[in-house]
Amino acid sequence: MRGRTYRAHVAVGLVVAWCAGTLAPAAQDRAQEVLARAREAIGGQARLAAVTSLSVKVSSVRTPLVVIGAGKKPTVRRVTSDLEIQILLPDKLLITRRGPLGSPQVDGVNGARPIFITGPNVQVVIRDPDFFARMAATRRRQLLRYLVAWLLVAPESYAVRFSDGGVAAAEGKELNVVEVNGADDFAARLFFDGQSRPVMITYQDPPTSAPPTPAPEAKNRDADQPLFKTLEGPTPPPTVTRPRSVRVLLADYRADVGILFPHSMTFESDGQVTETWEIKRFTVNPTLDPRLFEPR
């Protein structure tokens, strides 16, 4: 079933019966039953547990808001790009985004260390000592979302807990809900259809603060001196972002080496579609050199 069907479901609202207080043993058992059926439906526990690496090819269309000039009305433009997502369990993620112009954008995480590549001749100055730790935590949450949405499993080091989230009613159909919590303030909800396939994952990223966007430093070619010297003064306060409510719709399930993966993903933030993915191929257990994930 395509993502647009579930967008219609979401539009009418989800009524979820949440369990209050400490979960009873029966509720805990129900969450495990839902997961057991779902894992069997998409490939079986043994096949999913045998996955140690993934390579995913994606065609992406993003629809970001673009504001040009003070007081101008925001406009929406479509940005197409190709993504390659490489995962080496338990804790390595590399995402390479290639757009129509410019150098590839590369980021990810290797354990506790973030990976990111800046453009050539760009000097980045980070004054916030906690910036890299927050970036690494954000990337680890991203890795964990991919794993629980695609494989319904997670490495032990993430201390992931699955619990009963009740039932969501959407247009007369019931979706089983499982709550997922783990390290790095990870929290998400998985929604399963009547075929026990995950059709949506929702989450909120916690608020973060980051230093202002750095700019390249212009250099004089004839002398190793900047053309403009920075005026010393108080460090600007960090930019604080509010939590974003995100839901990702999963559809178009097809088998790759015996595992059913969603080949269509639609990302919505605060009710607006921000990105759509057409997944070209999942490669299970490719040989990935760990040195590929060394921070740059």
C-alpha cells in the first residue's frame, strides 16, 4: 500500500489508547507478540538477526521552504538528490548525499564520534565544547530509527526497550502501536497494519543548541593572513531549536534477499511533507571496510 493512503489516515487523526503508569505483564507480552508477528512477516527473526551491515541506494526529493529577503513570503522548491546509506553494526553510519550541484554532503557517526565533511577551503570554528557530543547523539538516534523501522531489532548497546503502545484507530482500521525507547533520549512509536508490517514511525527530536553557522575565512593569496580580521567581542548565544514532530510513512514493501523492506518513505514534519524517498535497492551484509567510517 502506497504512502498516500496512510497520509489520508493520518490526516483524519490517530486515536491511540496509551497505557498509563507501569505496564502490566500482559501489556508487555502483547508488545512482544506484536513484534514477533511483525518480524516473522518481514523475514523471520533468524534472518533479521543475521544482518550485520546494510547499503541502501535512495532517490530523494526534498521540499524545503526558501526565504529570500526580509518580509518575503516563503517559497517551496524541490531539491532532488541521490543518497547512499551505509550501516555497519553495531554503531557505524555513513550518509552520502549527491545533489545536482556542488560537492557531496557526507555525515554520519562512528560510535561516539560524529562524521562530517565540509567543503574545500572552508575553515570551521566550533566554540561550543558539547557540540560534537550532541551531533554524535543525533546521528546515533538516526541510525537507531533506521534499524528499528527496517529490521525491528537494535544492538544491545543501545539499551532499547519495546513496550505496548495500544491501538491506533484510522478510518475504521486498527494499527497496533509499539513504543520504543533507548539510549541518547531515543523515543519513537512504530505502527503496524493488519499484515503486521510497520507502516509508520513517529518521533520527536529533543531540542538542541548549536553555534551559529560557520563561514569560510577569506585568505590573501600573497600572505598567510586573512583579508578581514575577526572583531573580538562576546560569543553569540547558541541557536536553540524546538522539538520537531516527525512521522515517516513506510510503503511499497518488496523482498531483498528474503527480507521485506519498504521501498517508499515519506517524511512529514509538523504536518508538512518535507522529503520523499524512492529506495532503489537494499543490499544486505555487503562488505564494508571499517576505515570508511573514520571521522574526517
